[in-house]
Amino acid sequence: MLRTHTCGELRESNSNEQVTLCGWVQRSRDKGGLMWTDLRDRYGITQLSFEEGSTPAEVLETARKLGREFVVKATGTVVERYSKNDNIPTGGIEIKVESLEILNGSKVPPFIIEDDTDGGEELRMKYRYLDLRRNAVRSKLQLRSKLAMAVRNYLTEQDFIEVETPVLIKSTPEGARDFVVPSRMNQGEFYALPQSPQTFKQLLMVSGFDRYFQIVKCFRDEDLRADRQPEFTQIDCEMSFVNQEDILNTFEGMTRHMFSAVRGVELGDFPHMTYADAMRKYGNDKPDIRFGMEFVELNELAQNKGFSIFDQAELVLGICAEGCAEYTRKQLDALTDYVKRPQIGAKGLVYVKCNTDGTFKSSVDKFYSQEDLKAWADKADAKAGDLILVLSGTTNETRKQMSELRLHMGKELGLRDKNTFQPLWVIDFPLLEWDEETKRFHAMHHPFTSPKAEDMALLDTDPGKVRANAYDLVINGVEIGGGSIRIHDRATQQLMFKHLGFTEDEAKAQFGFLMDAFEYGAPPHGGIAFGFDRLCAMFGGSDSIRDYIAFPKNTSGRDVMIDSPSTIDETQLKELGINLR
Ligand code: ASP
């Protein structure tokens, strides 16, 4: 090794030792006769010291040439510092340098490589390799590595086998657009990059692997939202001879292990909630249940009292914001503006203040008596000092709008502490989802998800009502994982494709291999996949998954560092048989 120690290692107890350190120059201070240089590596920062008179002249001369981010090797003696720096673990010592070698120079970096940098997002992404030198960024990837290790340890311990599945495959319908790769050897034909290894992991169950997992890259060509990446990582898992409870228990175990091993957090209960209840109580299939504020349906109490907006509504919904009766006009206006924003789209907001003197003051006093409002308050469990907020309209829209308002109030009231973790299993998802655009049903999860046996008959009469053996793990209102018990026989799989609008030939062409496999002794099986990037971000207390990816793409799907995607030259195109004109 070129060095004896790292830059994060030495303490007062090492005093008088001869050591050699390697690293990058973070900064130097030259006070004439005295000079100090902070040397940085992945492990920390150690101060090098040079002194006219005692440091050899040629060493001093080299030291004066050092610029930011030069790579150097320094040998010297560990000495205790006069004025210690309590902010860093090595702050008690410095190295009196006796020999100094510049291993490589550096141009002046485009931004300062310290925790507080002056570099903007775009610049840091262009020079991501420099950004990754910063503690704050690198530590996020270390967290990621630790999490991956915790997952591997846990699953291996539980007899799961990690298997790599191919990346050049054919389209898997996970609901998004595929990335495709042209084939040179089979011109005019294309591979698709996997949106997930779904069909392969099911085939591994047919092969008798029994328990599979993979920490795997998946690709989806979607318009990017703030927290989406075209390539992302899943913890992908599948098990045979299990029912839904077995899967929920196994992955509750894995989640508990990750939290305790990596964050030192012992998670509490993992309650189960049906999709229908989640929608009814929270208007959301991934409710944040760190706080209450459940929806209350006020139709019966609020309709037929002369207020036409409520009378015409399919649903009148209230939530109770505890202790908010004193909200000012201005605060209430701000809430109204919030729900009227185009992204939320409510027409207005009705409020009822439950005054501390037992009276009520509402924005609809003209239509409702004190007794009427008291009945609302009773139904909403509102006490004196609370504020009831009411929205109305069609069921789906009102629920969605109220869900946003609830989350907003939760944030305003400090009920969404990022150091509190509340898991929740959402179960019994609908099998199918109506798509207005294409005017047909889509698989809500994917076409391999099994319907609940007791709902099978509804497939022909009321397909939208059929529930699936599908589940999501939600933590703090974020969907962390999702999966299902699969179909494992040809006839049911064929029936499913039929309901999804595939002709028999289309189904055979696309998924014949899977249905064929089902005819050779497919065991009952099911599984789940976790969004690994998002899990990392949650562990790190951040909203952005990009911070937890070493080389992420920007919101236009570009890698600005390597400048990709890019054009390719004529010969390459010709070889692929692609004519762009
Ligand atoms: N393949 C599914 C997904 O990517 C997960 C699963 O059903 O196991 O969402």
C-alpha cells in the first residue's frame, strides 16, 4: 500500500508515530512561516503542517505548489495539536510532514468540494465524479450499500437464492413503455429492457427454485416526475407454496431487519388495510397513517338543507383539524387557495370552527343552524377548539382532493415527522382498472396477478369489482413495495388475457412461453418487489431518489456527464439496418 493509515484514522494515541497518508488537498492556509493543508480521503480529513526552519526546504517548496484537489502522498510524524478542532475526529492531531510527493495535479475544480458547495445541480451532475467526493453525497451511497447488504443477509438467511435474469428480453407489460434495443443479428427485430424480471422469476418458481431474490435494474420509459428515473433498482422476490399471509410476514420480517440493522429503529405494528378502506378513510391507496384525520362522510347531515352545492354533490367529506379553530381569515383563505390550485382542482372549501365557548362559526351559516353544525362536529369527533374542513363533489374527485388537503394539514401541524416510520400493508386491490382513454380494462398490478377465488364469477358481470390477491407495502404514505399471488395455471392466465382484450393469438405470441411453462407443474407462487432507490431515500430522510443513485439521469432522462442519449454514426445504424430517413 502507498499509505500506512487513512485520513480519518489517527488520534492523539498515535502521537510520535511515523505515518504515510494519501489523499486530496481540500484547502491550504499559508501564514508565511507556517502552513497547513487539509488532506481528505473517503474516511476523513487530517491536517498536514509545514514550518519554515523545521520542514525540509524541498518539502516546503512542494507544499507551496499544492492546489485544491491535488493528489498527494505525505510522510511525517503524528503530533498533538496546540489548538484542537473538536469538529472532526482527527482534530486532536496533525502530521509534521517530512516528505511530500505530488501523485497527480488537478485543475481548479468547477465547484468547492465541501459539504457546503457553491455548485448548482446541473454543474454537480456534469462533474458527478467530483460531487461524489463530497461527504454528504458519498455517505448516501454508503447507506445504499449497507441496505443492500442487510437485504442480502436477511434473504440468504431465509434460504432465498439470488439469481440474475437477463436484461435483453422481450416486452413485459408492467404498464409502462419499454426501452428497446435493436438487434444487429436479427435486423428489424428488437429486444426490450425489462420493466421488471416478473416473468423470469415466475419461471424460476416453475423450475423449483422455491425462493428467489435479486437486487436488479429495471427500465421504464415514462415521462419523468421528480422522483422517477428511467432505470431504477428493485429488490425483486418470489416464493413458492405460500399464501398471501406468508409473503406479508416474510417481507415484514425483511423490512424490520433493514430498519433495525441499518437505522437502529424497531418498527411497530404493520397493520393491514383493504384498498376500499384506504380510499374511503384517506382517499389514497398509500395513506400516510402517522396521523389520523380520517375522512367523515357528511352527506346525511349536510344535504337537503338548502345548500345546493352540497345537495348536488355525490359526496360531502369532512376532516377535523385538531386545535385549528383559531385559524385567521388569512389562514383559511390560504387553505382555500391551496385546494383551488389546478393540481388539486376543488371549487371551494367550507369550514366550521368549533369555538371554545361551544358555539360554531362556519362559512355556510346561512344554511345550517348551530344544531346542524353540532351534529357535523359530533360525527367528525371534533372538540371545542377544532376546525372542520369540508369538500364536496363527485366521489373520486372529492376523495383525491381531500387526501391532498389532509396531507397538507398533516404537514402544517407537524404530524409527519420524518424520523417516525409507520408501515402499512394495503391489501385487496382491485384486479382491473378502467382506462378512459383506451376504453378498456387494464390490470391494476400486472396480468399475472390472481383474482380472489370468491370474486371470479364477477369477471363476466362486473369486472371492475373483482378484487386481486395483491398488496402494497406503504411507509409514511410512500409506496415502498408491491406484489401479488400469481396465476399458476394456463386456463386462468388465458382467461385473464381475454379480459384484458388480448386475442388468443396475441396472448400466445407474447406470453406463450409462460403459459406453456404452467403446463409442466407450476407450483402456486407469489412475490413482491421493493423500490430500492426510494427505500434508500426514505432511510436517508430525503424525498429525492436521485441523491441515492451514483450516476443519475436528469428530469429529461439525460446523463449530462457522459452526454447520453446521443446519436450514433452511420455505420452503426447501417449495421443495425436502421434507416432514419
Ligand atoms: N413485478 C412487479 C413490479 O415491478 C412486482 C411483483 O409483482 O412482484 O411491480
